[in-house]
Amino acid sequence: MEEFKIRLGFENEGILPVIHIAGEITSEAEEEIVQSYESIPSEKRSRVILNFTETSYINSAGIATLISLITKSSENQGKIEFAGLNSHFRKVMDIVGLTDFVLIHDSLQTALSQS
């Protein structure tokens, strides 16, 4: 079992929040993911990128957490974007319908280049 780690960073000269998620996204990860999002100043929440490059596993509770985050963001006129999903996770996100609600970038670099 890979340890879950999360890190919030601000890219593009400190204006674009990126939540880097490593390890397994399960129910244990929910509180940290939500806290990371809520710690972003509201004026910087219009576009938040979740970086999945180092994510190894996600279960249904993890997907529910992502749905909750997407809902919370859209209620505040913000957008959540995904970056760095491997092909398996991308397929999972497609199956559960999340790709209808988020912009998906192949890599973090691609996401950062689109401002």
C-alpha cells in the first residue's frame, strides 16, 4: 500500500493553484484533499489543477471525493482540472462521467501552458 501524500503549490508566478496527489486516493484521503482545496484563497479558486502524476490507486470513495470537490468548485464559479492521469485512471474518469465536468490535460506542463 502506497502512502498517501498531498502538496499544494502555486504555479505560473504564484497565481495557479496545483494540488499534487501521490499514492492512493481512498476515504482516508478525503479530509486532506478537501482541506487543501479550502486552504486556497477564494480569489485563486477560479481554476485549480489536480496533478495525478504520482497517484497509484483510486477507489469509489476517492472518486466520490473528487465529485464533491468538482461540485464545491462549480458552486463557486470555479473549475477543477485534472493533469497527469495515466490511461487507466483516464478510462475510469470517463466511465464515471467526470470527463464531462473537468478539463483533462495529458501532463501538468500542458495544463500550466494553458492560461
